[in-house]
Amino acid sequence: MFDNIDFKSAVSNSRGAASGSPVSITHNKGEKKEEQTYKISKEAMDKCNFGYRDKVDIQFSPDFKVCRIIKTSAGLTLSQQTANNPHSSAVTRMLYKENIHPDLLKMAFDESGVETNKAMFENGDIDYKDGVLTFALKLVKK
């Protein structure tokens, strides 16, 4: 009766990117620092041939509505979110610098009308290529 269903483990994938999305970006503003965290699910990593400890560059379209993560020889390091878990998401962080990085908090405010110190975006449309992950940003409404 259930032979035609493609089951996926809820345990092995339980530490995926936010809400099961292939990729997410969180922008946190604390008292002393502002940080952006990028998470890529193991499934998305595999589709793009990314590995833990790979170096990546993070790029945005001029309007900051599309993000591209590209494997490079130098850049941010993709770290394993959960040590010793082969299904763990990759994560990389960077300190937010005004006029250099996209202001995701302002983007969230412009879209929702609510001022916040934390905003999360996940992928909308997404494209996987060898060494390249490109996706549209979609605000996660809390």
C-alpha cells in the first residue's frame, strides 16, 4: 500500500536549515555586534558539490533580492553546524558592516512594517549548479 512513497528520515535531517528550507539567512542585531548567519542544508550542499570547510563567496544582486553562494579558493568557511553528524547543515557567519553588506533588518522592516533586531530569510526560487547556489530571498514571517 505504501510502496510508492519516497520516505525521508526525520531524524537524520532534523538539523537542516531553518524550517526545512534548503538555505536560510538570519540577521541578528545585538548590543555589541550585528551578525549575519547563512545556513545551507546537507541536501542543498550535495546538489552544489559543497563540502564542510569549503571556502565560499556570498554575492547579492544590486537590489539585494537574490543571493548567490559560490565556492572559491578563499573566502568564508562552511562549517559543520553539528559536529560528527554527517547530515548536518553547513553554517557560515559574518559581522554586518553598514554599506558593505545588505541590511536585511531594513529589508524586513520595509516588507513587514515591523522594526526588529532579528530577521530571517529563506529561499524562494532556487537554482543549484556545481559550486554555485543561487536563490531569491523570502522573508520568514513570525
